[in-house]
Amino acid sequence: MLQISHLTKYYEGRDKKRFCALKDIDFELQDDEIVSLLGHNGAGKTTLIKCLSSLLYPSEGKILYNGQDIHQNIREYRSRTSYTLGGERGLYNRLTGRENANYLAALKGVFGKDLKAKIEKYFEIFELNDAINVRVENYSRGMKQKLHIINALLTDAQVIFLDEPTAGMDPLSARKTRNVIKSMAKEQRRLILVTSHMMNEVENLSDRILILFHGEKKFDGDIAYFKNMMQKEIYCNIRLRRTAHTIENLQKTGMQTGKQVKLTENGEEMILTGKGTTSEELIELYVRPFSDDVIDISFEQADLEKIYIDFIDSLEKQETRNF
């Protein structure tokens, strides 16, 4: 378990003025848990990851791993962690996949016959066994991303930091990779902290989310709770017959509600998209006036990406008002 207590990190600029990248952050990360770290560019995500992986010392506060300060026994802690950057960095293009895995494992002090079997096992799990002896310069971006994850898992690290784990992968490979990551967390009780801008990945992979805004923690909890807490709008899609009565009522509805209405015409049909706070409100505003011309109705809530963007927008507006 990782315990972060009053974590603060300052940087000093050329003008000797201090910039606060992280401010008084508290949270815990449990074994067998996958947590996604979210935030806009400059929110402090990279600084936090570097502090948690012991690459940066915090200016204030403590980071405890299983009750011990990580900086009191930093070599032991680093042997239990793995920091995966992803992308083109950290791989040697002129080496094969197997050679990359062997070399990077050796840097972590992992050797021997067991390593050979482990490399072959993970290359098979991630469906890279046909490319194990191929130079990495011939790998696609998605294949390189899989190799990064393999390198993170080879060391048996209990704390793993993954950056955009499925970037560059096709949808099927991404889903399989997420399933592998989830099984590694649950079956081997690994603690995994993910940074990602892909909300579909966050929602399908994470047990909970942690949101930073200008170096401060603004949310820490379950995704479903976050969505329920922040859900402000429900969308209603109504298929209508295109009649003079429909067009007349559309004009009236637009004037009466004052709400934004999107209209799409498709031959003899029209699709009306409206939004409101409850399904009852939507029915009253958009369905009832067209009851004779309605073909079908569907309701949908905003997805995690939309809700997250609205949340960040609200924080920015609040900051502007306070300023």
C-alpha cells in the first residue's frame, strides 16, 4: 500500500520565485487496485508520478510504502516499482524484442533461466511471440506499447506506473491488453497507477480515478460515483414524422423552452435531440408536443469524457471568479 501524506512539491524558477506544482495532497493506493490519474496539461500529473516513483524528492510531506518512508530505503523501494513511459522512449530499435526485454530486466537485477521462460510467456500473452526475435525498429506503435508493458511486468514489481498503456493499439488489442493489466492487478495483487487521456480506457480499466487541477487534488473516488455526482444533463433523441404539424410545434417548442435543440432531417423523418436534467422534464418539453408524430424515443446520459470536461470547466470558472 502507498500512503501519500501532505505531499507538496515546489520548483524554483530563474527569477528565484517558487512555483507550487503539487499542493498538500493526501490519498492512499491499495494493493490489487488500478487507479487512473487525470488532469489537464500542467495539472501536476508528471510531477506526482515522479515523486511516487522516487525520481523526485517532495518539498514537503511523506510517501510511505507498506508503512515505510520510500526514501529511507530507496533501493529496496525501486526494486519493487516499475515506471513505464510508453511511446518511442526507453526502447532500443536495433535490438530485438527479446534482447530489449533481457537488457531492461538486467538493469533491474533480473537474470537467469526463469527470465527466459517469463519473457516467452509474456510475449505469448500479449500476442507478440511471432515478433520476439524481430528488431524493434520494425514494430508498430502498438507493438512497442505492448513491449513497454511486458518490460514493466518482467521484474515482478508490485507498484507499476503506466503512461497511456494502450496508445497506438487497435481496439481489439487494447481490450485484450486492459484485461491482462486487470488480471495482473487482481491475481498478483499489484498496485497500478495509470495516466491516460482516453476516457474509454479509464472507464474500462480503473477501479477509481484521481483528478488533479493546478497541483491540487479535486476528486478521488469511484467512477460511477463521480458520474452520478456530476451528471447534469440527460439527452433525448426523438424520431418524428416530418409533417406540417411537427414543424409548427418545433418552432413553438424552441421559443417556449429557450433550450438548445438539435434537429436532423432524414427524408420523411426528423430527429430531435434535446437535453434536460431529468427524463420527466425531457418528456414534458419535447415528447408531449409531438405525441402524434413520435416514432420512437431514446435517452442517454453524458459519457465520462463529457462529464470530466464539464468538471474541469467548472473548476476553471470558479478559479476565475475567485481571482
